[in-house]
Amino acid sequence: MVAAGQLRAQVDVERLVDVLAIKETGTRWTGRPGPVGELSAWQITEPVWREHMAPRPYDEVRDPALARACAVAHVRWLITQIERRGQPATPERVATCWHFGPGHARRPSQYGADVANLYEERRLANAGTSAPTP
């Protein structure tokens, strides 16, 4: 198993949270719940909210700052869960677990690949460079 400190350096949690909102709702959440009752730009479910934000009531997920705090806490928790499974916590793997749950740490997914691509695009943009054009 790899040391947790080494693996966390591979994921910029704030950038990943931004990209997850883009993937989930394009950051333009309409206020309507998702297909299984998810709320906020991050489409946070009530069990995830209770895990990280209790005792606050679930309805407070409608507050963007609180929803973001929950998303950050959940990404950090997922990183820990992935590392406990002996896997490196890459943006793709964290995104896959965000979407499917931590039991899918070894599963490749299109969702995870899409998030990883967005994450890399934002990393390059923040570095003042652009992705090569094919």
C-alpha cells in the first residue's frame, strides 16, 4: 500500500470539486432534484449530506457554499477510501467513485475519464498553457 500523503498530492481537491460540478450540472443547477433526489450543482444525495454535514438538515444543501463544503468533504473521504483499497487516488478514480461509490475504485468508467479530461484541461489553463490541438 502507498503512503496516503503521496497519493493526495496527485489530486487538487478544489479543482476536482469544480470539475465535478461542471460534469454533474454544468454549474447551472436549476433547483430541481436529480433523478434520485440529488440537490445542488454537485447533485449531492441525502445520505452523502448526512455523512458529512450532520446535524444540518438536508435542505441546506441548496446553499451553494454549504453544498461545496459537502462536496469537498466527500472528495476527501473518497480519497481515503480509495487509498484504503490500495489504489492511487487519481482524478479519474475519485470521479468514478463519486459517481458509482467507493467500491468501484478499480473500475474504469467513462464518467471518470470525462472528469479527468476536464480536470487536466483546467490544470493546463491554470498553468498558463493550452492543450495541444490535434
